[in-house]
Amino acid sequence: MISRRTLLYRCNLGLGAIAFSELLRLDGLLPIRAEESRPHIRATARSVIFIFQGGGPSQVDTLDPKPLLQQLHGKDVPESIGKHIPKIARSPLNNLLASPWKFRQYGESGIPVSELHPELGQCVDDLCVIRSCQHDSPIHAPAEFIATTGTQVGDRPSLGAWLTYGLGSENSDLPGFVVFKTGETVRPPAIGTGFLPAQFQGVLVDSQKGIPNLTLPDGFTRADREAQLRLLDNLNREHLAKSRAESRETRVKANGPAVPLDSRLSALDPYDSQLEARIKSYELAFRMQVSAPAIFDLSQETAQTRALYGLDQKETAEYGRICLLTRRLVERGVRFIQIRSGGWDSHSDIETEHGKKCRAIDKPIAALLMDLERRGLLDETLVVCGGEFGRTPTSQRGASKPGRDHSPSGYTTWLAGGGVRGGQIIGKTDEVGYSAIERPVHPNDLHATILHALGLDQHDLTYEHHNRWEMVTVNGGHVVHEVFG
């Protein structure tokens, strides 16, 4: 037996090394947790904000002006254009609909932006506008799964889950993957983990109430909660160890000695994965009870900042709050934030519907970009904005007021920050904006590009599933290197 003083005296170097290694890990210099991996290439970004516009915003009414479309209003798509449109993504090619909004050039780059986005136009020199995004599903759910998971089946991990698995979180007191939503129902695969362990699931956050269930019930102290969690942890880990032992015994009886699997994470069956995730969620929730409430207290922000995001205006207050909270989460090291904005499915009366949506988001998104830049965060934060597809340049058949149908054959996504060279346009659609005709970019290419910004090679971020090494981009995407200059 030795005294505590003697123990500390003999172990001071060892304890110091442990503390130092943890400080290095928190700075991203020494990722040592099982769910983390060292970046494969030089990173230009540390976190991602993915602004997902559910329903599909119209490219020809926002960032891809088409003078010929204005001239051919009410006429059919010219045969010279129509014959190149993929049949699987083709809607009726009659009754072209001119955009009801005018465009003007902004910034030193002179990129044209429509009247729908006057505030975003002020940030255009920070934007890389990809006008040639393209895939082959004109249906909402499959298209959303392509945009967020890489395939239209909906059984794979979402991009946020992959990045959290690959890089972990820079803040042990907050989730690595956070999801805000407004105006839509979240389809689970878009924020889910697929075959990855359940601990990488996106955490849904209410813009008003914050992360749910963090407040201690009346009469409970932190000491009470600590005791509860210790008991739950012991019971859960005992049960987890027992279920793993039984599972191994079953596999050995059926197949002989077990084959070693992925060394970074234990080979868990789905039940084990969910239990492991539940254990970690209890631990994280306890830590968040101290740190998270302060993040969602916007009274700490200046009146100037609140006005910048439009919190003082009814139309922009909800989305402005989400964007301001996003900036605060990025400051604290959250790896991936998905902001979901529904309501873009304007089959009828696109002038009213798109007008209402853009008035709600234009000022807050521009404020987010400006605020990140003035705080020195934009250079290390990659912002991506787009929907699951765009909209046709033709008018929706049978609509009471002019609207547009789904169009996955050519639509627009923009990127900013995180090493992106702003003030440029990549790709091109045909003369009426129906289909990509130059530098087509598939969502898997976009995912590969996002990984590249974070220092990850798509071929090296893998997970073994059913004896196959799966990667984010399924069968591989092409990094759009022009994005970075």
C-alpha cells in the first residue's frame, strides 16, 4: 500500500502525458478515440453546414438566369434542347414558363442573382455556384436519399453520420451531428446511420427549445443524476457484455472461430449498436445539461447581431434563430450541422410560394455567411446549400396558377468557405435551364468534394458491412477540384 502523495509523486509524468494527449486530441492533432481517424490529406475545413432545401428550389428563378426562357414563354421546349434531356427525368416539354423575377449582377465577380435573393447577392463573391448538378430520380424521397446518403434506396448512412464516424466531434459536451428543421417532416435516412453504429445518428434540435430533455426534473440534483447514470451504465454495460458473449458463442457454433473485423469499432449486431449508442447518449446528455443551455440563450448576443439575422422581423425570425444557433454551434466545435428548410415544392403558384420562402431565408443565410467571416470562422467552415433537385423551366400541367415540376437533370447548388474559391460558376445547363450540358456533378461527386475539404479521401473512409468495405460515395465520386481554385 502507498499513500496518495506517493502515488501522485511517482505518476506525475504519466498523468501529465495523459492530460497532454487529451488536449492534443481536442485540438484535432491526436485523434485517438475509436470513432475518430486522422485526416488523410490537408484539410481546408473543420466543420460543415449543409443547408438542405427540401422540395427543390427553382434554379432558373434563383441563380441560373435564362434569357431564352423569357423569350420563349408559353412555347414548347425546342427540339434541339429536348432531345438531350434524359428520358427518366423528363416532364412534359410544352408551355415554357418565364421567370417572374429579374436578375442583376453582384460583387466583383458579377454573378447574376435574382430578386428573390438580394441579401445573398451581397455575399456572391464568397459563393462557388455549381449550375450543373444532376441525377436521375424525379421523386422526392429517393432524390433526397441520393442527396444525403448517395443512393436512392435509403438504407445507407447519411453524410453527417459518415463524417462524425470519420472525424468525431471537437467538443465532447455536444453532439457531433446536429439537425435543425423548419417547415417539413424529416425522413429518417437523411439523418440516420444506416449500417454504421447508432451513436453517429443526427440529433434533432428545436430552434426554440434547444436539445430536448436536458432540464433536470424538480427536486433532482446533479448528484442524483450522476448516481442514476452510474447505475444505468453498470446495468447496460453488464447486459451489453452478456449479449456480445452470447452472440460470439452463437457465431462460433454456426461458423467456427470468429474472424477479426474492423479494428476501429467492435463488431456489433444492430441491437448491440443501439445499446452502445444509448449508453453514450446518456453520458453526453449529462454533459450537455451544463454546456447546452448557454448555447441556446441568445440574450448573450448583441442587438446588432440579432438584427443582422432578422430576429426582430416576423418573416425571418425562425430561420434567423436557426442560423444564429448554427454559428454558435460551429464556434463550439460541432462537426456537421444540417439545416432543413422545407416548402420548396412549388407545383402551383411558384411566384407566391418561392417568394415567401426566400423572404424567410435570404437575410438569415446572408447573415450567417457574414457573421462567420467577421469572426474568422468562414475559412474553416464549409457551407453547402441546395435541394434534392431543381424545377423544370416549363409550367406544371393542370396547376391553377403557374408552377414548376421536379427536375433532377440540371439544378444548382452553391458552396462557400472552407477553402472554396468564391466568385465563380461551375458547369452549365442548356439555354432554357432544363438539363446539365457542361461539367455535370452528381451528389456523389459533391460528397467526395466535401470529404476532400475536410481532409478525407473517399476511398480511405470505409466501414465493413456484410464482408464489403463500404465508403461514403458508394462506388466512388469525382472531387470537383475547381471548387477550391
